Amino acid sequence: MKQILTLLLLCLSATVSWGQVLYPEEELHKRPPRVPAYVVFAGDTIRFDRRDLYERMDRELISFTYMHTNSLLILKRADRYFKQVVPVLKEQGLPEDLKYLMVIESNLDPKAVSSAGAAGLWQFMRGTAREYGLVCDDEVDERYNIEKGTLAACAYLRDAYSKFRDWTSVAASYNSGQNGISRRREEQRQTSALDLWMPEETARYIFRMLAAKMFLEHPEAFGFFVSPGEKYPYIPPRQRVTVSTAIPNLVDFAERHGVTYQQLKEANLWLRSDKLTNKAGRTYVITIPGPVS
């Protein structure tokens, strides 16, 4: 019995020691950040001086703090995808803060597919994607093309802003549709999406977006400490190949350009088959990835 107790004490000591090495006291997180007085999003100031707004924001700050897997992956992925998306937002004359919608939509996972069938970083449904000029078929699905998907999102967001004139309503419409927000604003005689009674997912959406901005700007306030070397880098492509004809075999195409089929597909998630028939004779730009260090 004495030997068993000694062994247990040794194991406990080793566990405590190991824990102390991995998680120094200064890195232990004890509570989520407090709700601020306000957050500025895309030039609009959202205040939390009402009890209901305070509590809704508090919920999302708690969620980001303790939803460790997703929060950590978002933090590690952010540089890679923001470096590709932010220049497009700026070129299109849209506020940089709109990148946080993408965070909420897909957790910055370009392969994300929702249970309803929305896909890509911006989570377009097929019908909406086609409406905004994206090709979606068995061989090509441009919802997974980061540049084209972002351009389509910009077009949607610009349309919504011309209708609502405030970014919180625009964000809510990205989740539930422009018609849904327009109808609720009219029926409930309100102009701010913050004052609308909406389905739970949409009601949370705006506050999740604001919490995402706070989280990615100050992750240490949420108890996350990720060094620059731990973040996933953006590696610019080695080459971009323009094609307007068929590619019978993408494995052969990859080999001709000095990469594996896996590397080619990872860099071009919008290529959904092992070939590109291209019966419509469209022009596509295929990314040849740079070296992986």
C-alpha cells in the first residue's frame, strides 16, 4: 500500500511539474475580457451602455475566451488569409474591418462547408455565388477561390450598404439575407439591426463579429499567447498560369509545373475534380505554389 501511495505521489509531482513548465502562471487565463464601453467597427461606433447590449457582447467575449480550439486556430490562420483578403477590400473601397465577417463565417478555414451547403471562406450558397458571378459546377467551384470569393463578397456588401447605410445591418444581412433584414426593419419599425428581434444565429452574429475584432487585435486579453513563429504564414505563389483550354489530367499538369498533385489542389481548392474540361472556354488562373519550408 505504501509503495502504491509513493508511486501516486511521484506521478502527481511529475504532472504538476510538467504543467508548470507548459503553462507558466503569467499565461494562465482566469477570466474573459470585460465588455468595453464601445467598439468602433468600419467607422461606426457601437456602444454597450444598455444592459441587453452589454450582456449580448459579454456572451461572445466569453465564447471566444473558452472556445479554445477554434479561437487558437483562427489566431494562427489570420495572417495567412488577411494578407490575401485585405488588399481586395481596400481596392474595392470597403472598410478593412469587414474581414471579420469572414472570421465568423468560416473560422478562417477555406475548406469550410456548412450543413446548409455554404462553402469557402465567405460561406456563399451556390445560388448567391452564381448571382454574384462565381462559377459553381462539378469541376470548378469559385466559392473556394479566395480572390474571386472576396470580390463576390465585396459586391454583396456594397449592395447591402447602399440599401441599409449602416454596417451592423449589412453584417446581419450577410447572415440572414437582405430581404429578411429589410422586412424586419419595416415590420418592427426600427432602423438599427441591434434593435431588431431576429433568429438567434443572426442576433448573435453582429456581436460575434465585434468580439472577433477585439480577439484578433488583442488576443492576450483573452488569454491567448501565440508568437509570430507559431502563426501560419502566407507564402506567395511561385507562378500563376492562365488557361482557357481543357486540362485532361491535373496530375500531369502539376508534374509539368514542378509540384505534386496535392500541392496543386491545396493551392487551388476551387478545382474540384482531377481534370478541367472547360467546355465553356472560360479563362482561369491556376496558382503554382511556392516552396514549403
